[in-house]
Amino acid sequence: MNKEKKIIFNVPKLFGNELKNLNQLEQKQFSANGYYTQKCRQWLIKNVKCKDAHLVHSCTAALEMCALLLKIKPGDEVIMPSFTFVSTASAFALRGAKITFIDIDHKTLNIDANLIEKNITKKTKAIVIVHYAGVPCEIDKIQKISKRYNICLIEDAAQSILSKYKNRALGSFGDLATFSFHETKNIHCGEGGALIINNKKFLKNAYIIKDKGTNRDAFNKNLVKKYSWVGIGSSYGLSEINALFLYNQLTIAKQITFKRIRIWKQYKKFFKILEDEGKILTQSIPLHSKLNGHSFFIIVKRSIRNKLINYLKSKKVMALFHYIPLHSSPFGKKVSKNKNKLKFTDLKSESIIRMPLHLDIKTNDIIKIKNLLIKFFHKVNNNTNL
């Protein structure tokens, strides 16, 4: 008797070339800032069209570098959504900032741009936006606000490599931006990240911060005779082994993205019947947006969300919810500055289900999930025990 196939939520893809040329590293180096670090950096500068890029050991590290570049101190305020991963907030809380959590747009699950301006105070040092599931925020509107108040705009683009808005790469709009190359992302090296710099005033200090507070970059460029401790920093670099792994994925990043978009579109196509019947909502894609196929999620009534996840699990389909909102977390309550009502954050966080999406997903897998959803809602409508 054949066992029923399990449909796993995420499978970090290996293409067989990730460690190509590993034997050549001995002639160079294994620590950070070597040949492949520079190759990744050049790829990011070319494809994001940014002024500079730093390869770091995680997106968390990149966000912490943002806080250091802004010289965040106790009492400063940072605006961001509550519906995000903890690193978005912890990087700034670590420096003593108070976090102003903003509600999300009920369609995109991104920060509601209409709520930002009224939450700005004289202490606001940054607006951090998160392109959830690779879907662009209302960047035009948010950029205008940040420029009007002369407040730094940071894009947490952890999920958004090769997503675009008006044919510009996400990560190219903010003064600073961050990417993740964690194994759960489209392009990965197990653990990794990148800091993107679009504002030239941050160019010099970024090297000092990444190099443990030293001016080693200036030394390597023969601008100083020796390097020493000149500021605050830490060990943020990514090892050359990880950089080699990452670069070999970056070289086929557009093909990977194309395949993920194809899977995303299949979900959208096969789930249309459920959406037309009002059983689910699927992702709302803003105008002028091009996604990268990072994630496909549905929204259901919160009263049945957990039942549906458990039902799919019983059928060997690993569908997951997402973030516990930061404003409702124990530490989030301590570091938050205000008591904004986050109606849609609370609602959507209790209603979202993320579908399995990786390059090993087949059309028949998506059809199976669709049929399971149809069966589930039929039982719900008939009050059948699940």
C-alpha cells in the first residue's frame, strides 16, 4: 500500500552548482569580504540598481546595521507595521528606540500608508516598511511622507528579491533596504542577508560598522597607513563559503523567480473557484507591481482558520499561519510607544493561511489542495464534524 505523499511547506532548493569552485577558495580566503562576496555585491548593485550593497550573515544583521547607521538612541521613535518578523523591531529596540506600530492595509497586508503621517513626532527617526510576501507597499505615497518630514525610509525587503514596482526593484526606493537569503527565501545560502544603500550619506559608515568599527576598508584602499578602531560596529560579514553558495544561486535567480511565479499563478488559477464562491480571499496585487512568487496565502474566516490548517495537516499538507503580531507580544508591549488600534493586523493574523510554495510543488499538488479546500468548505456548510 502506497503511503500518501506529504506536501511540505518549504524545501530549500539545491541546483547542484552551489559549491562549484569550492576548491579554489583555498587560494583566496574562507572568511568574509573575499572574491565571491564581491561577486554577490556586484550582482546586487546591478540588479537592484543601488549605490552599494553589503553581504552580511542575516537580514537581522542588516537591520541592526540600519539602526547603527541612523545612530538610534534611547527615546528615538521608529514607525513600522506590527505584522512582521521580530527582527524588524528588535534591531531598533536593541538601540533603545520606542516602536510605533501601525495597522496594515486589509488587502495587501502591508503597512497602511494613510496612517503613517499622523504618527510622526519630533522624535521619529525612521519609517520601516515591509513588503509582505514580496508585494510592494504604497511606495510613492510613503516616499513623499519621508521626504516631507526628512525621515529616513527603510525597506525590509526580506521576502522581495526581484519583486518590482513600476519596473524598479524593491530595495531601491528607501534610503536603506535589507534582503534575506535564509533557506526559507527564494534565493538562499542557508543563512545570509544584504544591506542595500541608496543614500550616499551612509556609504562610508556602513563599511566601518560592518568591519567591527574599524577603518579596514580605507586601509585596504590605501587611504590610511593602518587600520584601527574608529567607531561602533560588529562582525556582520558573511563567510566566503556562504557567498560562493549564494552567488551560484544568484546567477540563476531570474530563472528561479520565473518558476516560482508560474507556481503562484497556478494557485491563483485553481483557487479562483473558491474565491468566486466567497470561501476565501487571495492576495491583492497593487497596480504596477511585479511579484517574485515568494508566497501564496489565503484569507479565511478566523473562526475556521485553525480547523482548516489542522484538516490540511491531517491530509499531509503543511499549510501554515504567519506572524503573531508584535504589538500583542510580551516584549512588543514593553517597547511600543503608543496604543494604536490595529484592527486589520489582529484580524488578518488570525485569518491567514500560507500555502506550500517551492520549486518541487507540482500542478497535481495544487489541484489536490484545491480539492481538499472544496471538501472542507462543503463539510463546514453542512455542519459536518471535521
